Amino acid sequence: MSLVMIIEDEEPLAMLLSYNLEKEGYEVATVSNGLNAISEIERLMPSVILLDWMLPEISGVEICKLVRSKPDIKNIPIIMLTAKSSRPKPRRPNSLTAAIPRSAA
């Protein structure tokens, strides 16, 4: 059975993800903070990691860099999760066409 590791500090979201993955037949391990993440990844060797982008102690980006720097775990797929949103800045129609690379036109 594939093990999915969820690294998420917001318990309701971690529970929701865990519930849905377990319902589909996956084994799930959750880690609630970045400080324990690397040791748990090395201990459990998950098939895939769902990693929150914004964790309190150490960011998901930093955890990702650490994972990629360690030979034993560097090939584990990582899916980054974030609740951060950004809205595109409004543009004038002619500036939209100017933003498209010529090779795409």
C-alpha cells in the first residue's frame, strides 16, 4: 500500500486530506510541524509528500530543499499545498497581447 505523508499545521485541513486519502485506500501519516518533518520522512519513507507551503517553524520550501539535498529521500515526489492566493493585476487589452511571447502567437 502507498504511504502518503501530509505535512500540514492546520489540523482540520490535515484531517480532511487524510480522510479522503484513506477512503481511497491510501495509508496516511501526518506531521503537524516542519521541525519533525525531515526525521519522519527519513523514518517512514513515504511514496509521496503533500507539503504545506507555509508552516510556522520552517517553511515548506525549506523542507523541500532539505529533502532534495538528502540522497536517500531526494526522489520522493512532493506536492506543494497553499492557501495563499493572489489575484492577477488588471491589464489593458493591448498589454495582454504584448505579454504573450511571439512564439505562442
